Amino acid sequence: MKPRTVSLVGAESTGKTQLARELADHFGGACVAEVLREWCAREGRTPRPEELLTIALEHERRVEAAAASSAFVVSDAGPLMVAIYGGLLFADHPLFRFALERQAAYGATLVTGLDLPWVADGLQRDAAHPREEVDALVRDILRQAAIPFQVVYGQGADRLQAALAALGAGKPLSARESSRTWSCEKCSDPECEHRLFRRLGLG
């Protein structure tokens, strides 16, 4: 049986790592940690542009290795986020082409919403990359590449429940909870998202 693969992408400090672990635990599957984060921690710096493709390739090598022995695999970030943080978003760039090809191959793509507070981690993330801009880039790239995705919101356990609902594996959500799994043709519009937050009592 082909393993189920899920990719978590989104702006910095939006709970990708925690949600990836929770999904892997829920399904008894494998979680592939963010290789870019690991690389920055090991090297004590951010990578140079020429080093980014190698990082993306290693991430997906680990995804494939996990899929060989697990029925469920969730990827924390991955090549698309490597390309975005590196600013290598040119159609003919090998990293960007690879990122889109791999992203399209996942069984599901979940984008983590902006309803969690930003926390600096001292690694590849910093205030030079406003979350709103990264979030808009992620969604625009996915839409332009015709890669289906859903955005998940929620604090604590609610975020996991929203992700499970998006994957068709959770309990039915109430009307309030269902608005935390969001799909909208204007989903990169900050005002649209702010209205959602106000409705949820988050902003």
C-alpha cells in the first residue's frame, strides 16, 4: 500500500514542528524534521544560496526513506520553504523546480495559519522575513502551481483537530471550529485573514 504523505508548510513560528509531531503520533507514523533547521543549528549560520539545493535534496531523501517503512509520513517544512527562505523563486532555478515537483507529489498539503505568536528561534528565522509576506508567498506559489492546500488554525489541541479534519480523519467540527480549516481564493489577503481572526476571537 502506498504510504500517505502530508506536507506542512507556512511562515515561521506557526507551529509546523509541533503539529508534524502530533500528526505522526496520532497516525503512528513518521515525522521528517526540518533539515534546514538542523543544518543551521549544526553550522551555526544560515546557508549560502549554493548550499540550499543540497539541503532540500536531503530533506526529501529522508521523506522517501521514511515512506519505505511507514504507512504515514509527515514532512515539517521541506524544499518549498527552503526555496522561499533562500529567495530562489525563479521558474528556471533547479531548487524551485525541485520544490514544486516534490510538493505536488505529497498526498496533502497543509498551511499553518498566522494565529500563533511569533517567537524568534535564533536560527534561520528573523524579523527580516515578515510572516505575512512569507505566508502570502506560500499560498500564492501553491495556487499558481495548482497544488491543493488547506490552511489550519487553532490554539493547542484545536490546531491538531483542525489538521485532522482537513485530512478527513478527525471528529466532525462545530461551526466555530470548522472556520479554522480555511480555503479561500483570497487567502493571501491580510484583511481577509484578519476578519477570520476577529470572528474566532483571536484578533
